[in-house]
Amino acid sequence: MQVSWSAPSNIAFIKYWGKKGHQLPANASLSMTLNRARTEMSVSVEKKENNKSELDLTFSFEGKAEPQFEKKIRDFLLTLSDFAWAKDYALKFSSKNTFPHSTGIASSASSMSALALCLLELEEKMVGKKHPHFLQEASRLARLASGSACRSLYGGHVFWGEHPDFSAGNDEWATPMPSVHENFQEMGDAILVVSSAAKKVSSREGHNRMAEHPFKAARVTQAQQHTALLLQALAQGDWQSFQQIVQSEAMTLHALMMSAPRPAILMASGTLKILELIESFAQDSGLPLAYTLDAGPNVHLLYHKKERTRVVSFIQTELLPFCEERMWIDDEIGDGPKKL
Ligand code: PMV
């Protein structure tokens, strides 16, 4: 028996940075699901030959054994009491990314959402458990493995967390947003790869640093205010406000790391150069675009696809010299996971 899913990555406009309780977000976050940056995962299950009670699990990434990730999945499965049945079987996980894995693009959102989908489908097939709200349950499960992964279960724009202006929001799982203004329905995301090296500070460590951060309370207030403003901008089609809020969110994430009791610089010199170039291009051209960053040096340039030709030419002539081996991922808004 085998199940296979393809799940996308997502890019946050409002950042989840800091937790409360058991893997719950300190503030609401809002993201756009990507189309091309995806993980494809398969899990095959066979009855075990021995009757040992430990979990029999292997994991390979792009055909090669990955002991570190294997341990991550094993530890995760052992925390899930609903998956006790898995001890009677041999489970083989294999996965691959549809984008070059050497680009340093965080793949935990795509891999953990693909994992959650595979596990839930297996649970339905192996023990007959029905999940009437399959995607919602997969989002909850993905959240337990990696917070931002819970937003990859749906296409378009996705909301996670509680907020007075979005009544469907929930801390336990993400919710797809009802359709936003047409100005934001056709978005491109050019991911400019400044460095493909592994992240200097893991997101687990980043969230930990927020726990003792002197600006922790102010950050939660700011994020909730940004969320209210972004919901308005998305409803009204207001690119100018969108740009201001999304860029401020990216800068805040990095400023919080720089001002943490144990400070960390997550940008590289090429990051700053690219941000300056985008700022002057945006000002001179007046085009609908904005930059954002994850917890690393690579830059996401968000733009309206009707301006694609001008944006791609700007990327090629001005930005690629600051990218590692002129690398970028030409992504866009996507429809969410697919069963393979
Ligand atoms: O899902 P985690 O625990 O890896 O956290 C990632 C958080 C950011 O990617 C930095 C921001 C976000 O909301 O996606």
C-alpha cells in the first residue's frame, strides 16, 4: 500500500515568529501559497516481518537515506497517539523537492504539509478512521510538525491564528481566505537566492529567542495591527498599503533577531543590495511590487503578473549579479496540495 502527495511551500506576508502554548502562534499570520516550490512525498506500508514493538521507519530524500530527517519524522510520529498502529508495519518514506534543494529555500512548510497529508490518508486506509474535514485535520497535524506548514494545505491566501477582523481564524489550524481583490489574485513571487547555505539560526531557535525577547509584547501588538491593515489592503486592492505592511513585516522579523538578547544577523550583504535596488525600482517605476524575507538571506520579490515582463527584465539585469550563481526561482501563487 502506498500513498503520495505533492504539497507546496508558502510565503508569509504577516510573519509567525514566536509561539505560545503547545505549538500555537503568538500572533495571527497570513501567507500566499506557492505553486512551483513543492515537496512530493510517498509512504509505502508493509506488514512487519518481526514483532518488535519499536517503530520501523526509513526516510530517503531524492533517493538517498537522510538519517536526520528520518529521526525528525520518527520523533514526530512517536508524539502522536493516533498513530500507535504504525508500530505493526514497516513504513518507507521517500520525498523530493521540485525546486533545487541546494537553494536554501525553507522546505519545512512543503515537506511537513506533505507528511501530514500522507499520514492522514494512511490513517484512513489502515485503520478506517474517517476525517470529514480532511484538509483542516491535515493543517492541524502539519502545524504540530512545523507551524508555517499548516498554511500550505490550501491554495491562494491563507490565514492562521485568531484575530478580531477574521472570525474564521483559529490557532489550531489554518483557514483559506475568501477571495481577495482581483489586484492580488495574480501574483508572482521571484525568489532571489542570495545564499544556498543552510540557515544560520534554525526557526526553532528563532522562536525560542522570541520567548525572552524584550520587545515580545510589542511584536504581538504590531502583528495584530498589521494583520488588520493587510486584510483591508487585500480587500480593497491597495498595493501601496500592501507594500508598506509586507516590507515592514520582513524588516521586523530581521530586526527582532538583531535585537534579541542573543543577537543574530540573518541577512547577507547581497540581501541589502537587492532590497535597495528593489526600493529604487519600485519608486522610479511605480509598479505594484513588494519585497519580503524569510528567516534567511534570500529575497522574495512579489509582483502583479501583468507587469511580469518589466519585473523579469529588472531581475535579470540588476538583481541576478547579487544572487549565488545568478540563481532565482520563478514562482507564483498556487492552488495548494495535490494527491499524486
Ligand atoms: O514553521 P516554522 O517553525 O519553521 O517557522 C517559520 C516562520 C517563518 O517562516 C520565518 C515565518 C512564517 O510565518 O512563515
